[in-house]
Amino acid sequence: MVDTLTELCSKLAGLMFILGTIQQLVPRSFYERIKTLWHRFENYFYPYVQITIDEYSNDKRNEVYSLIKVYLGTKSTNDAKYLKAEMFKKSKSLAVSLDEGEEVIDEFHGVKLKWNSYKETFTDNSPGGRSQLPIEKKCYTLTFNKKNQDMVTGQYLRHVMEEGKAIEFKNKKQKIYSNEEGEWYWYGKGMWRHINFEHPATFDTLAMDPTKKEEIINDLVAFSKGKDYYSKVGKAWKRGYLLYGPPGTGKSTMIAAIANFLNYDIYDLELTSVKDNSGLKKLLMETTSKSIIVIEDVDCSIDLTGKRKKKKKKETTNEEEEEDSDSTTEKKSDKNESGKLTLSGLLNFIDGIWSACGQERIIIFTTNHVDKLDPALIRRGRMDMHIEMSYCRYEAFKVLAKNYLGIETHPLFQEIQRLLEEVDVSPCDVAENLMPKNASGKPEICLENLLKVLKKAKRKASLNSQKNKNSSTKLLVKTYGRFKKLFE
């Protein structure tokens, strides 16, 4: 065996010597022609192409490498024998990827493609380099038949990118952002601060009429899948929702359920912290796609109560009709509006040109007094869907009973249903009474407590109704007496 290897090495050395001699003796043009012919001959018998994707490109982490890593993590579990599991700060689950030296076979439109993972360790000996520390260079290589090159570069790699983004989005941790004062921006920390969003609300636990709930879910699904449709009709890919109703009816819970359903981040916009329209625009520019921008209690944030500037003719004192809401909405005067946040600025924030700086974005307003809002703010096209969060009725009660007590029917349900149709009680008040006071709390006790509260609320409503009736009667009698004296 040793003799055979020695003989082989000797022949290779002789061949290299002959090739080196030929290279020196023959003209360079002739040598280059021979080299070209050799490459053609090699390509004829080896019809494969290899694409390399490095982890870093121009000293920056290559986003394409990261997306391929995520994509191959879903493909490698069946084929590869050696995998790596990592936990990233932005991910809510373990990320599985190929270990170095492993390969996985993928198939796309009937074409088989081979992925390999490589890691090379070397030392930087360049001037000024970190010669004492080893440097790791990681990369993926994609090998395929050259006849499929157009399909791979035109379709397959785009498919890998899109799938990688979808998987990354699905596994990412949700965040909730709040806008900060201007000083944070100048320190390079941005205009938003965030924490992880871990609200447990879902549409399954949301106390609402099932028909209305299903309508909202269908609208959200259509929106999330409507990229091509919005592009076709020439509209920015965004949608507005107005949640209105009395306090305690679940408006904030609805927002959390929407965010969890779509896996979107939430930007909780506090308008009182925004100095002017320019600051509002900057906040919008720093939000990401696939997010929800929330303005809670919008009627209390700034003066949006529908006051309009009216024009007067010079030759008459008669007031003209109010100007168009989209173009002439002002607070007091142009001078007073300068450097302030205005209704006009908020309208541009919702559906102006700058509102299209991101895609797949939802804007949600909440209010307890929808009648106080300017009609221009909540018209269709800005707030596309108006959702009334009403008092708790029987269908919403059944959801709460299942969530808190784990029951779907009970003999006391019939009496509770009758009272809920007669009394206005918020879902949060019902939930508070259904919550067991201790670990051994029985459903009967909780339901009886709720019945007591409903009966008390009914008696109170009856007393208030009687008082109002008596007050109206007294006022009518008093008014009649005045008129009688006037005509005597």
C-alpha cells in the first residue's frame, strides 16, 4: 500500500513538472486557449453550478444568510443527522439549523437542490489584524444543475426568502411600543421604547357576540391576505378600526386579541406627548410593517371634538356652510396651529401620503364617546370598520362562564339570560363576579353572586327610571301652572 502511494505521488509530481515546463515553453495565448478548452470539457462532464452565501458581506451580517438559515431549519429535521438548536432574544421558540458539514436536499417544482453548511476557521495575519484570535467564516452553498439556473435565481431563491421571512415572523416575540419625549430621539435611541408583549387575550376568550366576532376575524384574514388586492386597486395596504362603547366593554382586550391573532407588534401612540405634526410624522416613519398603531381614548387626547372654522362674507353677516372637513379643519387660526399637533395633522397621519411608508399596518382608535369625534376623523376610508363594544349580553356571558368556570350550561343560566336583557352591565363587571374567590370556589356560588349583582342593578335602574318619571311629571305640572297663570 505504501509503495503504491509512493508511486502515485511520484507520477503526480512528474505530471506537474511537465505542465509547468509546457506553460513556460508554449506561447501564453496558446496556453489560455488550452485552458478554455479544458474548462469547457470539464463543464460538459460536470454540469453543476454552485452558489455561495456568506454569513457576512461587507463587514455586515448578510440578511440572506439569516433567512436561509431559518428556512433550512424547517427542511433539515427529516434529512440531516446533525443539527443545532439555538434560542434568540427576538424568537419565542428554539431555532433549529444545520450543523457545519451537514447537507440537506430540497425540492422545488420537481427540481432537486442540495444545500451544504460550511465553517472555516483562520487567523487574520493582515496588518492591524487580530492575529491572536481565530476568525470563523460560515457560509451555505447551493448546488444545482446549470440547466435550472434561471429557475433557481429567478424563482427558487425568492421562494426561500419569502418562506424564511414568514417563518421568522411567526416565531418572533411580539413587542408593545410607547412613544417617548424628543430627548430620546436625539440620543440615538429612537422615538419609541418597547417591552415584550405577552397579553393572553384571544378571540376565543373575548366576551362578544359570536356573529360579530366572526365578522371581525374574517375582515382581519382578508386584510392580511390582501397584498395583491390593495396593489390592484391602488390603495396603501392598511386598515382602520374604530372601537367605541362604554368603559369596561373590552376595547383594550379586543386590541390584544387582534395583535395575537395576526402576530403583530403594537405601537401605543400617546398624542399628548407629541409636540407637533412634524413629530407625529417622524413617529410614523419609525413604525414597522405588520404592526398595529393604537390611539386609545382619542376623544381625550387632543381637541378633536369637531370645532370648525366658518367663513364669513364681507358684505353680509350670514354664516356660510362649514368647509370640507378634509381640507379646512383647523383649531383656531393658522397662527395658533403653528408648532402644534392638529386634527389636520392627525388626518394626514392616518391616510395621507406618508401613511403609505409601511405595509400591512392597522390603525385602531378607541373612544367612550363616539359622538364627540369629528366626522372627518372616523369616516369610511380612515376608520374602515366601526365596532361597537356593547354591554354584556347572554352570548358574551356564556363565553365568560366557560372561561372562568369551565361550564357551558347551568340551571341558573335561564334567569341570568333574562336579567342581562333588562340590565346594562359591562363584561368586566360580569367577569369580576364570575371569578372564584378561592381555589375551591364552586360555579353555583359565582353564578349566585352574579344574580345578586344583576338584581341589584335592576332595582337601581327601576328607581332611577321612576325618579326621572316623577321629575318629568313635576316639570310638566309646573309648566302647566305657569301657562295657566299667564292666560288668567
